[in-house]
Amino acid sequence: MFMILRKRKRNHINRLADAMFFWTSVLVSANACLTIVFQFAGILIKPWAGIAGVFVCTAISWTMFVLHRRYVLDHSKTHHVSAFLGLSLLLFFCLYNPLQVSQIWTLLLLYQIFLSFFFNRILLLIWGATSSVIYVFFHVLGQREMVDLLFSATLLAGSAIGSWVSLFTLQKLLNESGKSFEERKRENAISLLNTLVPIVERKTQRSSKEIEQMSRLMRRMVREFPLEQVYDWEIKLLSLLHYVSRIKWPDYVFESGEKLTAYEHRIIQEHCYIGREVFGDDQSFARVVQALQDHHERYDGKGYPNEHKGEEIPLLAQILGIIECYLAMTTPRPYRETATVEDAFQEIWMMAGRGFDERVVRAFAQAVQLHSPTKVSNAPTKVR
């Protein structure tokens, strides 16, 4: 089956191609109507055969538009099909030319400019060159006067240059607009989460300074992995999202002085999914969402929520997990005593290869300025 019904969700190229056929049909229809009006008013006298030809062009234009809008070829390069059909329609107008318009071939020059709006260099190169060859063969070579020949050639060159300038300019504007949009999304996300920080701080009785402390440790650890491109905004957002995720926990969890029950542990685990609940499937935040979801996974596969293991756990998730573990042990908790920096490091060091990747543990040692359990006596009282 060569043609299928167009899906409702159309991309930029489909919409632009539809617009090309639609407005071409509108202009041809308007020309047909004006020709009839002028003919009866005696303003413009044309043979009736030519007027009938205009209506033939109108019918063909609307037929092309309806077919293009309703169907799409079952092929990955549908934009080339659209370009071919558009060029074929213009070539038909130029060759048929029922009203014998002398400058009708200039339509091919406008066609190249229009192609630049597809933001596709290959498309512009192929079909722009094709329309140029047709223009030269049917129009430029037919000029008898040298002045007309040079003028037509100049128009062709101007059209080609203008189309490429338009393409690069539009691509630059589009890229800048895209970057600006992504930056605004990140700023809005961080701003939204920041509004929740005071609420979480009052609810949990845990200082929001933990956010900055976690961010500093993450930056230090990321430096130990130069091949991993982790952006500063991702670190900031992940630290903030991790802190705010506690808003899902019931109040009694923070008020109870007893060790958490199995049921309470299951409730606590739900904070891993807050990133997906907030950002959904937005690919801009995909790494942050995945890191938060997997930061309780263990290297040996005994973690939660999905029991991932080894390389299945993203590096950013392991970094967040080891820092959370460190801060949890060195921060007062209602169900256990606070561990010293030395004891916390000792325990994390013993989890290398089981709870965390050994590389991540070594990076953590560098981040807190400790290199082995034998040197913990020189550990700073707090991370600066």
C-alpha cells in the first residue's frame, strides 16, 4: 500500500507543505475569479479557452492540496515527495500558462525561497538545483537579447543566494529560540521547586543547606569523570529535586522516634518517582529524572525500586546515592545516632563493589578529601 491516511499529529514539514498547496490553490482560485470579473466588465479580454484553462489549473491545485493533506506516502523522506509535487505543480502552470503570462517562470525563483523554510539543506540543494536547471532550460536559454539573458541569470543567482541566506538565518534564529526556550524551562523548574523548599524545611525539620552541600559534593565527584558531560544546572536541579521529594512523606515519619516499619519504608521509597511526576517524559530533564529514580539502586542489584545492578545504574544516580548515604549518616536522624565523618567514610568504603561502583567510591573519597580508611583522622569536620 503506497499511500496511507495522514495521522492527526503532523510535523513542521507536513504543515508547511500543506500550506504551500493551500495558498497556491487560493491564489489560483482568486486569479480565476478576477479573470472572470474583468472579462465580463470588459477590462481584460482573454480567449475563453484561456479562461477555461485557468479553472483547470484551479481544479488541479485543489486536488493536489486535498490529496497531499489527506494522504502521505509511506516513506521516511516524505518532505522530498512534497517538494517534488510542489515543483511539478509549478512546472505544469508554467508550461500550460493558459493566460500567456510572460513572466510566469519567476514562480520557480520563488519556489527556491520557499524551500528554505523547510530548514533542510539537502532538500534545498536537490530541489533548488532541479528548479534552477528547469528555469535555465525553459526560460534563460530562450532569451534572444543578451540583456534579457543576463537579467534572467541574475534573478536566478539572486534567488539561489537568497534561499541559502534565508535557510542559514532561519536555522540560527530557530537554534537561538530553542536554547532560550530550554533555558526558560530550566529556570521555571528550579523556581517552582524553590517555592517548595520552605514547606519541606518546616515539615522535615532538616535544613535546606543540605541542597547546596549536596550540590558541592556532586560537582567535586563529577570532576573525577571528565568523559561524563554533566551540566551544572542538572546538578543544581537534582539536588533541589531530591530535597523537595520529601514533601511526599507523611508528617509522622519525621515526628516518630522509632525505627521505620516496612510499610513506612515503602512510603519513603515513593519519593524516587517525584521527578517523573513533575516532568513526565520531557527529554530535557530525562537524566535528572532517571538519576533520582535510580539513586537507591545498589551495584549488586539489591536496591530499589527496580533492582538494577552494575552498569544499568546511571553514573549520576550512583553519585547522588553515595552522597545521600553520606549525608544521611552524618545528619541527625530520629531512629539512629549520628555517625562521625570518619565512621561514615569507613562504612561507605566497605560498600565498594556491593553498594556502589568502586570508581564512584574513589571519586567520593576525592570529593571529601579522603583517600583511604587509614587517613580518615585528617578528615574535615564538614564539607566546604
